[in-house]
Amino acid sequence: RLLYMRAQACSCSTAVKHHSSSVFLQCCHHLGRCGDVLEKCSCHATCMSLMSCCADYNQSCFQVMPHSSSMLGGKFLLLINCVLFFCRFKGEILRDGFIDIEGRAYCISPLLYETGWIPFDVSTDGIKFDRSAQYFSVHPSKADPAYKVTLVNAMQWQYYGTPNVAGRLEFTWNSSLISAEKVNIELWGYRDVCTYHPGCVHCVRAIHASPIHGSGQQCCYDSTGALVLTGDSVGGSTPDRAHDWGSPPYIKPPRVPGYSHWLYDVMSFYYCCLWSDHCHIYLKRRPSSGCQNYRPPRAGVVLGDPHFITFDGLRYTFNGKGEYYLVSSPAKGLSVQARTEQVKLKNGESTFEVNEFFPSHYIRAMGNISKNSSLFTYDSEHLLDMYNIPPSHDPTFVPAFSLPESLDDPLVADMLTMCYGEGSQFCKYDTLTTRDLTVGNATLKAYQKHQALLYALKPVVSCGWLPTPRNGWKNGTDYLEGSTLSFACNKGYIMYGSAERTCLGDGTWAGDQPFCITVIICIAVKLRFDEMVHLRSDEAENRKRLTSDPPLLSSFRGLTPALHPFLVLTTNTDFLLIVIGDK
């Protein structure tokens, strides 16, 4: 069975209900209708081949080529079947339209401060904007490489301001794309990941920005796969004040895609770390996250003929024929729909399919979609006849429930050689159903790939970063469960705290924070009441005696006669005062 999927967030479009060229009462001229499929007619481009267009489609809607380009603007947009006077983007950004010598209409895309679908309409008389289309604005990094500028002397920009580095920046572009004799040039940004995270081989960003602050998170890893933190390396992971992809409602900093990140995050790194010696300030203000609170996402998969593994690990084979909800989250505005078709054999014949794991009534649990909620288009006679006119779920399709593994079948021997281990039941099922070893092998490989993904997504316990003690050093930078870090002090200092700490399964560190302290010995110092206090081996008793009422000391660190048989007074974490009395 072939599986087709479409996903959309917060879609309000509905399926075409009629296959006819009749005139309907609904129309396309309202702003935003073009590109939609209405209840009784269509304002989508496929309506032309389906003969389901609303009566005013040709007078209200037009197509744009290309339908997307960089948010930086400057792209020629060809308006198909349209005569224009002005172009308007987002209902407020006006641009003059023009006609070439062949009579084709064009607009030039404007500079936008957001990505996504942009409302786009035109005026044919300079007064009313009564024809519309949709234009997709993308992040500059996703633009066509042919339209990008190449910085020739990148290292000169990187080390700008350092001794013996000066001069003009040089860059090139495809001059055939710009026919003007003069151009205005503005350098808005430059990208070089290795510059920002030396020692790291792989960096990933959080997909979504913080909805409150528009900020982002970045994690960088070394060649061993360990998370690199700024507390241990200048190339460590850093949070982003502005997410590189921007965040709704866009338009203003820090939510403009690409350039808010450049302004707030990249430029500050250049000024602090590349063009000065103040990187410690940058890293102090941008400490890495130890990811103690991170919870990995769950993965589901649809593979083969088709077999489902849900987010919570439930496995089943579903052989319904029709259109169904694959994922639905009304609270998040997310809907993913799937279309299944009957598989075709190599000889062109169809075959019924098998449901090994669930009874036939489970078909309803898949969640077949209604015509009004379909995200699919029906732009061929086949799709109209097979999916649009009949019910979303085909109740006449009855699968067989078993296929024998007969030793007389020449396919079985090769199948048993290929299909073994975990996931073999899916491999066998698809091989016998399709009569094709290639299909069975592809299913097995897809299953194994999904298992590898699940392994990679297993939750890990992190105890968080531990600092290196001042006047000492730390051995180890792995902060995950089971890891042990050791600490030592420089010459002239003694260790106060734990010399080793191990990350426990509950996310906490065993032992106490270590300090490297200096010992100062003072002779013949009298205490309150002219008393000498002799320390005993019992630390609890020492604490009780020294903090009694009235207290001899306001605080007591719990040191014992192992250092000296008399009074020990800690003044701070850096100095230890040992008083030796002599009456």
C-alpha cells in the first residue's frame, strides 16, 4: 500500500465537494480566498484542471513564478495571466508593477522582516486591489545559491580590527542577474560556524524560539559526541538572544529571522571574542545549558505496507483504504493526514493486504477524515473517483488475514534468509504481500533505522556543569550519569571538599564542592574568656562546643585534629585560619 501524507497547521481549507463546471454562489474576490478550496467551488490553482473553479476565479486570482524567494527581496516575480498597476504585499507594502516587451507583468519582491506565506494582491486600475495570490518568504540561508553573494576574503572580515589586518572586503555575485549599471551594497551578515565554536564538530539549534522572549538554544558537540560547555571551552554551546529563524510576530527585533540573531548574538561575539580580549565577559553572560531539564521528543514511524509504530511504542499494521488522520493535535493546531492506496504487483495486478495484528474494526480507530477537514487536493480524475466522491474510508476493501509461508513458494527461501531478527515480521509480511524481496528489504531497513533513532532519543541523566576550583584544576568534562570528575590543588594549597565527585542516577553529584585554600598559622592568639579550645576527634562534638551559647565562633567548617590539635577558624572559602594557643 502506498502512503501519501500532507501536513498543515491551523488549516481552514475544505475539500471540493463537486466535480462540475457549473457556476456557484461562492466567489474568490475576498482578500485571502485565492489559494483556498471552498465548500462548493475552488480558488486553488488545481480548479482549472478539475473544472471546479468559482465563477470569478480568473478575475480574482493569479499565479506567481517563482512562488518563493528570500525575505531580503529584490526578486523578479512573474504574474501569470495578470495585467497590473501596483503590487501590494501584506496589505501595506506597495511596489510599482511593470510590463516587459513581451507583455508579461512583473513585480519585485520587497524587503520583508519575516518568513512564511505573505498576502500578495495587485491593482489593475491603481485604486482597487481586487486580484490576489500567495507568495512565500524564506530565510536568506534557504534562498537559491545562484542568487547569493560570496565573500572572497572572509578571514579579513573575521579578524577585522586586529594588528596588520585592514583593507577592503571583496565579494562576487552573478552579474547576469542584475542588469543595472550601479548597485547599492550593504553587508548584513556573514556566517562561519567553525569560527564561533572552535573544537566542535557538530552544532544543532532548537527548532522553535521561546514564545515569550524569541530566544533560542544551541548545543555543540566535540568529536567524541560530548556536549561542550562554555565553562570548559570558548567553543562551548551558547544560548541565542534571538533565534536564527526568528519567531512570530516577526517584523521587529529580536524576532526578525536571521538578522536579529546576527545583531544580538554574532556581532557581540565578534566584538568580545574575535576583536578584543573580553571573551570571558561574553561567556559569563552566555553560559551553556547543562540540559538537566531536557526531555527528548518521541518518534513514531509509518513504514512498509503500511506498518505503524506510535509515539508510545504501540506497533500494528493497518490496511484501510482511504484518507485518515495520522497525527492530530487540536491544542497545537497540527493535523497530519495520510492517504493509502492498494499496492500494485509487478505484473500490474492488485493484491489485497493483510492485517496481522488487529481485528478489522480497528480501522475506525485510525480516524478517517471528513470531506470538510481534508488537506488533500484532488487534481486528477483518478483522485476524484477514488477519494473525493466515495467516502473517506472505503468500507468495501476487505483485507485477507494471513498469507502462508509455503516451502513450495520459490520466494520463501530467499525471504527467510533476508528477513531475520527484530522487525522480521514486517519484512516477511511485505515480501509475501507484494511478491517483491526489494520491498521487504526496504521495510526492514526502515525499521532498523527507526530503532537506531529511538536509541539516540533515549533520555540521559545530566548532573550539570561543575566549576574548576580556583587555584586548582579539574580532570574530566563529562557530566552525565556514571561519570566521575576528579579535582586537585596547585602547589601551596590544600583541598577542602571532595577530591572526586560522581554523577548519580537522580541527577545530583555525590560529594561536596571542592575548594583550594591557603593555610595561615598564627601563634599566641588569645580567645574569648582567655580560653584554649582543644579539638577532639568527634567533629559533631567540636561543632557543639564552638557554637554553644555564647558562641566562641559564629561558623564552623568541621575541620578536625587531622590538621592541628587546636582551634580551627575558617574566615572564607579562600583562607583557613589556624590558631595555636599557648598560655
